[in-house]
Amino acid sequence: MLSTGKLSSYVTLFIVAASLIEAVVLTFRKRCNGQVPFDWSEVWLSLADLAGRKLFALLPVSLATPVFHFAWTHRLFTLTIDNVLLVLLIFVGQEFCYYCYHRASHRMRVFWASHAVHHSPNQLTLSSAYRLGWTSKLAGPVVFFAPLVWLGVRPEIAVAMLSFNLLYQFWLHNTWMPKLGWLEYVFNTPSAHRVHHASNVDYLDANYGGVLIVFDRLFGTYVPEREAEPCRYGLVTPTRSRNPFVVEFEHWTSLARDIAAAPDWWTAVRHVILPPGWRADGAGETTEALRERSLAAAQPESRV
């Protein structure tokens, strides 16, 4: 049998190879159709992100180990995964934890500072899937999955299920696959994930699911892709730098700058825990503020 390390290496090689094949095909397709040229710099930035995360993985620094150890030590039960029903329940529980983590990553700036790297590509391709941010290991999302361990799921099982969740999402990062009929009602699909990566005001903060889309439908965060509004990819304020260090740390830098400039401690705390774009003077660019401005601009001026 393959060791976990070798299996991970083979999976990584497959993912990179598939993304490069897609990039070559899209390059020729866009050239033949006279479309905007394929941006290979986005691929190189994603590869730089992947290489950096592999290097950071060698450092003995992670929140997962102590948090999972504490949760396992104080667990309520010890679950023995010996039947299909229990596997399904754990899978749904893990999916709910992922939904909470992903939603928090968009709605709390301290998590967004790391997650924004994943949304920085200005074109959506398979290579976007593995641009996850060098600081993702240190940003604290593990706390959202600790409840599974506390309930009795072994830490290695929780990590394995999360890895499967992320692996599933690899194929979602493309613009060439159409909607998938009834599957759109249950599963996260390329169409649903295109909306998630779009910076259109109407598409912001939507479709947080990993494998499933049911929690988005349940909690009102599902938004369907519409032909009338093509997706515009990237951040609301696009990242234009081709320097990987800028891409990786620009949002941490801006967060640190806002904390340092805060007039009091409560304003500093709110910069950390409130959504990206929040400003104390009310002139920020949160999703809610952007939608209010968009709605106001769309309203016809009242005539006297």
C-alpha cells in the first residue's frame, strides 16, 4: 500500500498536471477564437503558492495539533466507524463545519486575510484551486472542525475527510463546464462555485458549501449563476501584482495597518472580527454597503 506521503505527492502531481493541461488547451482555444489571452502569470502565482505551502508544511508550527489534542482528550464519545449510517452522519457534520468555516472566512477579516489569496486570481481555472495561501495553516480554521473531534471522531479521520472535501473542490474551478441539472440542487458544482469566486455585487458572499450545497440553500446563502450576469472573477479590488509575496501578504498588511491606525482598542478589535471592507466611519466596502450603493444607483431619480 502507498504511504500517506506518497499518496499525497501523487495527488499533487495529478492536480498540477491537470491544471497545466487545461491551461495549454485554454491558451490555444482563446487564441483561435480571438478572445482575451490566457494569463499564464496566474498559473505561476498558484504554483508559487503551492510550493510555499509545501515548505511551510515542514515547519513544526500548526494550531491543528494542540486544538485537536485538547478536543480528543476531552471528547464526549469514542466513535467506531463501523456502519454506513455513521459515516454519512460524520460526512454531513464535517460538511456543516466546512460551511461554517468557509462563511467565517468571508465574513471575518482575520480569516479573510488568508482566504483572500484563494480569491485573488482574476481568471478562474483549475490552478486557482490550489492557491490557498501560505498562512492558511496558521489562520485558525481548525477551530471549526474541532467539534467533530470533541464528539468522538478521531483527529486523523477528521483531517482525512477535510482533505477529501478540498480534493473534491478541485474540479469546480473552471469556466467551461455547464450546469449539471438536478445535481445543482444537492451538490456544489462548477456553476455554483463560479458564483462563489465572482466579484459581481449580486454574487458576493454566496455558495460556501464544500461537497454539498444544501446548507447554502438552508441558510439563504445560495445564489444561482445567471446568463444575464456573467461572472467577473477576482477580488472586488483586483489584485494586479505578480509578486507572490504581495499576493500572499497584502491583506495581512492592510489589516495590520488599520489596527495600528485605530483610535481605540474597540475599533481595532472590530477591524479583526468584522467583515472585510468595514470602516468605523461607515464609508467602507462591506458586501452590504456595496449592495446598498448598487441598489441606490439603479433606482431612477425622483422627479420634482
